[in-house]
Amino acid sequence: MDKVRLHTMALSPYGWGARLIACEKGVEVELAAAEVSDQGYESLHPFRKMPVLIHGEVVIYESIAIANYLDEAFPGPALRPADPVGRARVLTWLSVTSNYLFPIMNGLIKAVYEPKSAVLTLTIEELAAALTGLMQKLEDALKRTGCLVGEDLTLADFYLIPHLKTAALTPQGASEIAAWPAVNAWMQRLEARPAYGLANPLVIG
Ligand SMILES: N[C@@H](CCC(=O)N[C@@H](CS)C(=O)NCC(=O)O)C(=O)O
């Protein structure tokens, strides 16, 4: 079996997504700590973030690059459509997750669990309202086929779900996310997959 090393932390949603994608591809993942405060970590990630993927001599950083690399470099099931439009749609959802969902989720986690955090700029109510707006768009997208892009599950689905599950660790996120039927049917479908169980940090730490 192909094997990679993933530098991450259990509850990093970006690391979780990379691990889930690797499991979907049938790639064995060895987890390693992401020592982001060590100077030496810059040799793995110049901006000292996680995750970082190591495959033999190859070091890949930034989760979108990691997701695409995992799909392209390993033989398992294709997790992107073959056509350019489909691939662009997948990249769009990776970008939406990273640029719009992550800040809302991260803000909620900090506002609820680290209320004295210096980086807070929005209130819990403002973040919950932003999440409602995003959930409406997600619901509309999933109502069509039950997948974010086309008729099959892709990188887009596996990359996004950890961010929602992390947002749902807050009471406000949990009640907001529970309100959307197509999103919940999609989450249940993803959670029932063997790869989800293998990669779920909330269960296996
Ligand atoms: N653009 C990066 C973002 C990664 C990111 O923000 N990771 C967080 C954990 S989810 C992190 O490294 N936090 C530690 C820090 O900022 O010091 C990617 O897509 O990989």
C-alpha cells in the first residue's frame, strides 16, 4: 500500500480533510506532529502552517495542493471529474471552504471556547448569521445531486465536511447545521463511509 506522512494536529480541519482524502484513495497515513513554532518547521512549510504531506522525497504544503496531489499521484478512485469544467468546480469549492467557511468556523470556535482571544473581530451572533448565509448556499448546491460537484463525491465533499463538523463542535454551529436537510443527508452519507471512520479525529484522536 502507498504510504504518506502527514504533519498535522488532531483537530485541524485542513489536516482532517487531507487525511480523509488519503483514506478515500486507499493511501496509508502516518501522522506526525506539526511543530509550527519550531524554526526548523519552515523547511516543511515556509509559513509554518499545517498540514504538510511527505511522500518519499516530496514535501507538499497547503491543503488544496495536498488534496490535488493525493488524487493525482495515487491510483485509488478518481476524486475529481475528468473534464476541465468539473475540475474548476471542485477547485471552486475547495476555495470556498478555505476562504469563506474556514474563517466563520474558526471564528465560532474561538468566540465560544476562547472568548478572550485577541483575534476576535465578530460576535457569536454575527458569526452564526454568516454561517446561515453559507449554509443556504451549501443546501442549494447539495439539493441538486447530493454531491457538491456533478453526480459523484469528489475532493470538494471530503475537503469541506471537516470544517462543518468542527463548526458543529459549538452549540451555535450545531443547531445551525442541523437545520438543513440536504446538508444533513450528505453528512450522513459521508459519515457512513469506511474512510470517514478511519480519518475521524473525533473518534480516533
Ligand atoms: N492555507 C493553509 C491554511 C492552514 C491552516 O490555517 N492551518 C491551521 C490549522 S487548521 C494552522 O496551521 N494553525 C497553526 C498556526 O496558525 O499557528 C492550508 O490550506 O493548508
